Amino acid sequence: MLIRRPDDISSSDITPEAVYQNRRAFIGTAGALALGGLVAPSALQAMRFDSGTAGAFPGLQADDKLTPEEDATSYNNYYEFGTGKDEPKDQAKNFKPMPWTVNVEGLVKKARPYSFDELVGKLPVQDRVYRHRCVEAWSMVIPWQGVQLKDVVARCEPLPGAKFVEFTTLYDPRRMPGQARAVLPWPYKEALRLDEANNPLALLATGMYGKALPNQNGAPLKLVVPWKYGFKGIKAIVKIKFTDKMPNTTWNDANPSEYGFYANVNPMVDHPRWSQAKERRIGQFLKIPTLPFNGYASQVASMYSGMDLRKYY
């Protein structure tokens, strides 16, 4: 595998920045959000998050602090633009995310191509600060802007037989040079059960840190499911398909012993090559305990009642 072990994170990757922003001012900028998560520069400058952030958003802990924007936008897993953490920012700089079309397919009343505006336009823009946990045992705390996935699902009107929703990333090796190498079976695919997609925490992100979503972070549409490991957060989505059968997903197909379909954060189930009991928060030195469902158990655990989470990892 080409994934770096947690201990391979260099000191330059964990150097903290004293730049935190205020939740109250951030929420107050919601009216300034344009489609795609844009914020006027004056509003962005007014934002800062302080210790009051924790508790204001579900799942955050008292000692959670925002990951510096520079770290969150320069330390990325995005193999379409290279396997190194620093490659996506450089390789994606000329990627043009607009105009954008998403094909909606499968067991759905409104199966057709949607423009970006048609798919997410006029839906309520959400401001969310979420913990993010990577399967490699590092983590971040990121402020997202976007629309609730359940609102997009409702707009598509799935048929009664739909049980799962599958997402596919753009496949275009000319624009995404990492796809010229067979490091994964392209195009990248991920999926959720429909009840997971309808959970209020699930987000289609269009922005972060009060700005439009950067190319290296998945512009123009990225899935954010904070109780799952980061590889579930598919980027640059061009297809949404509703189905009655569990879809194949890229990492599960590539290495099923290491990457399950559900990918719920579980400190009791180790990765075959390292423990998942602790994580290294980017911007901090000491490791911290990993929480079940990444701290979102009260919002999501009921969806998995009766399931053996060691088997269905």
C-alpha cells in the first residue's frame, strides 16, 4: 500500500499555527455565504473560533481546536492528484471545477444530469465544525460549509426500493494526473446506506474555512460523514446512484482486509498494521484517544444497533 504510517508524519506537518476563529461570528456570516460556500472577504476576516466552539457543534470535545487552514489544505489524501500528502495542493492548482454536472441514476424518480446549481442550489447552507479521523490514525477539526445530504436525497426522490446511495468521482486523467497510474481501480467510488445518507450529520461540502472548497480538498462537491474514516469522504462527485444492493467501494475492493464498507471509527478494531486506539491531531504533538464513532455516537450509533461492529467494520 502507498499510505504512510502515522509515525511517518514529519515535524513540518504538525507545526501548530495560532489561528483560531470565533463560532458566533462564523454563524453570523451564513447570510453572506454564496452558492459554493463563498464568504465576502470582510466577513472572513471577522471570523475567529475560540474555546466556545466545543459544545456548539455536536460531537466536539472541550479541548477540540480548529486545525490551521494551511494544514487542512496542504496535507491531503487525494490519489487522483498524487499519493504524497503534499502533492494534491500542487497537482490540483489548475483544476477547473466549474461548470460541473452530476448524473443522478438508479432507483430514483428524477434520474437525469444535474448542474451544480440544480443539485444544491436554494438548499439551506449549513455551517458545521466536524472532527475528521483518517484511517491512518491522524485527525483534524475542520469548519465546513455545504448542504445536508438528506436534502439532496429528497430532491432526487429515491424510489421505495432504494437502500443504498453510491457516489463516483470524476475520471479524467488529463485533469487528474494521478489517475494515469493504476494505484487504485478508477474511478473512485464510495457508498452509504440510505439511512446513513439521511442522517443530519452527513454533508455535501462546497466550502471550508469560509471559502469555496479548494481543489485539493475535493472541489466542487465532497462528501463529509464525520463518524466514518476519511476515505469515505469522496471528492469531486460526478455521479450519485441509488440502488437496492450494497455497491462496491474502491478501497474495500482494493484491500478488503484493511478497508470495510462501513468504515465507522472504532478504537476497538485495529487496522491490520497499526492500532486505532489513538490518533495524532495535526497541529498537536501528543496523541489523543480515539472515540467510538469519532465522538458522534449519540447521533449515529442507533443506526447500527444489533450489528457486530468487529465484523462489519
